[in-house]
Amino acid sequence: MKNVVLLSVLIVFGLALFSGCASIKGETAGEYIDDSTITTEVNGIIVKDPNAHYLKITVTTTQGDVVLTGFVDSRNTEERLIGKIREIRGVKSVKSLLKIETK
């Protein structure tokens, strides 16, 4: 009986120890935003933009750093997209490798 109680106590403490791992990095499970979520939100911004939704823009996100490659119709469109992307929770930086599409 004592062994069962001791084992139960060890399991509870072990689970409590491991559940705190996310907070070691300063993030809780609810605060963590993964790269695929950021990429999805960025693609949503591009699709909703009246001047960019029909253009080929590729989004790559690595540890919160977003890189845009492809084409836009103007610098104004590029700046507008970058501004909106920077507002996304979890985005650390936005690097634009976008080129102006000439018609």
C-alpha cells in the first residue's frame, strides 16, 4: 500500500514538473503561436487584399520570422501587406523579397 501511495505522489510531481516546460521559455501553451498558424494568417491577409489576391506570393515562416517572395503590383501594396502582417500575434519580423510586377 505504501508503494502505491509513493508511486502516485511521484507521478503527480513528475507531471507537474513536465507541465512547466513551456513556461521555461517564457510562454504558456495558450501563448505559443506556431509558424503554420502565422503563415495561414498571412495568406488570409494576402487573399483579402484587393490588389494582391490575384498575385503569386509565397509565404515562409520560421520561428516567427516571415519572408515574402513573389510579385506585387506596387510598393504601396507591398507596404500595406507588410504593415498588416507585422500586426499578427507571434510575428517577430517581416522580410520582403517581393518584386514589382511590370505589365
